[in-house]
Amino acid sequence: MTISVVLADDQPLVRSGLRVIMADHPDLDVVAEAATGAEAVRLARELSPDVVVMDIRMPGMDGIEATRLITAASSTTRILVLTTFDEDDHVYGALRAGASGFVVKDMAVDDILAAIRIVAAGDALIAPGVTRRLIAEFLRAPAPTPQRSPQPIEDITQREQEVLTLVARGRSNTEIAAELFISVATAKSHVARLYTKLGARDRVQLVITAYEMGHRTPPP
């Protein structure tokens, strides 16, 4: 299966570099490039790509608003935010807007390509190291006003609370299983139930919901 990709970044060098790299991978097809958020929204509506690789800081409409508009209009196009974390304090907003993944531009090329494939498959991804820094940013900021009322906390079991805390720390299902001395299948089942109970679309949204519910313990 070929994954159709729109590259949205105001730097031509970044776009051309990614296009050249993806040309060597038959399963990735760059169908268009956008230099602004508005252009990314237009192309996403016209082409319905599987993935939009989205920079946050672009002239005019930024990547956060573009992400919100694209995800509101389509349930199939996924957004992978690709940016320079240390220069960007808007990552939380992008994830709230519906982005399915977040990677930084200084990651290894193979990891960026893997992230595109992961979000295209319907999964969510925040690179583990990025998750730790993202949570650290959350801890420095005041807790936000909840955007919605989560499922009553009494409906979540003690074990699910433990799993949610580990998800918020960026742990994978395998790592959760090891820390809680349960099977990977059981960890996966707990995460799936949390999706349902908290109304989260994916793992990224679970991290955000956990943060809003007060799971602000920094990852070790």
C-alpha cells in the first residue's frame, strides 16, 4: 500500500530534502507541497492525503490552525507535526488540535519515515524523548482549563490510573507491562479501555487527557 503525503513547511529546503528522501521509498508518495497553513488545508481538502507532515510555524495561518481545520474536515487524513521543539512552545496546541504524532527535525531520517508510516496506519506517536520534554513543558506551565468534562474519575480503576500515569510519562505498552508486572496484552487492554472511558481518539489524546486530569508527575 502506498501512503500519500503532503509536506507542509515554509522552508523549501526542508520540503525538498524530505521529498528526495521519500523518493527512495516506494511506499511513500509525496503528492504535494505547501508553504503555508492555508495551502496545506486547501491541498488536504483537494487530495485527501493519508498524512500531512506539518510544520507549526508558518506565515499566515500556522500549523495549529491548519491541523484543526484538516482534522475537523476529515477523519482519514492524519497529521504528523515535524518541527524544532526547542524553538516551539505551541506543541500542546497542535496536539489538542488533533495531530496524531510529533517528531523533531533533528531526529534520524529513518525515525521520521517510520513515524509517517505509524500515523498512516492509524496509530499515534510521540517520540519517547520528545514526550519527556513535552511533559516537562506541561509541568512548567499552569494546568489548563479542561476543554471538556472527562469521564468521572470513579469510573477508572486503580490499575487504569496506574496505566494512565505511565502513558503520560511516555511509556509504551511493553514498558507499562514490565513496570506493572502484567502481560503486554493486558497492558494493551487497559489502554484500550482508557480510550473508551476518557473519550480519547489515540495515545496522544490520552497524554493530553492525563495532563488535564492532574497526572503531572515528570518522567524519570
